Amino acid sequence: MICQPQSKNLILKLNNDVTNVDKTKYYVFYDGECGFCDFWVHWILKKDVKNNFLFASLQSEFGQQFLGDRNLELKDLDTLYLWKPEQYYLQKSQAVFKISEVIGGTYKLMSYFRFLPTGFTDFFYDRVAANRKKLAAGACEVPTVEERKKFIS
């Protein structure tokens, strides 16, 4: 599902600080307390050779403001969001397909699943999301200093 932006606000106020949003980046919002999600965030980090992505957990102030600005459920952490400022945001399977397209290479092939009905692809996304804590790795990978610069807290 492609969702058009409801908020044109590209300056976010966090703890009375003003954060400029980089309109050239894709923002990945994920469950920051999920080992399975952490694994996939690190997978994207490793594949992001063109430096296209920034990351924020849904629990962070930035993540909560993203959800609130779009009237999305603040406590629903089962959904992955991909936001391209001033353009759109995607959720669930459509976000996964766009991430694979942006990463490119052989991973771009996965993006062709976006042509399947969203209800169908989200059905499988929801099954994985419902069981993600069972699928989680025992330990979370620690990002490098360079990778840490891609996280918004």
C-alpha cells in the first residue's frame, strides 16, 4: 500500500531540538525491541552500498512522531514502514519490496512481487510479523561507528 504524506513537516522537534530530515534518504521504521527486525536492519545496512537508508525504531521519539503525524497506531509495532520524505510512505510487504528495489542487484528481483495484490503479500508479511519474536536471533549485532550514523534515536 502506497500512502501519500499527510504531513509536509520536514523539520522534526525532538526534545526541543530541531532535526532536519534528509529528503534524499529512505527512512526505515522498525520494531527496535525485536531481534528478528534487528537482523534485517543489519542486513539492509550491509547491502546499502549507495548509502540510501536511515533507520529509526518505532519506539523512538522520531518513530512515534512519524506514526502520530500520520494518525497511525502508536503501539502497533508489527509493521515495517519505509518513508521517502515529501513523497510517500510504504508499509509491510510493499516496504520490503521497495527496499529490495533500492538495494538493487539480484535483490531487485524481489521487488517484482509488488505487482501481486497487497492483501495477498501482506497476509504472508503478517504471518511472519506475528511470529517474529520466535524467529529472533539470540543476540543483536552491534553496529559499527559508521553504521551508527545511520540511526536516528
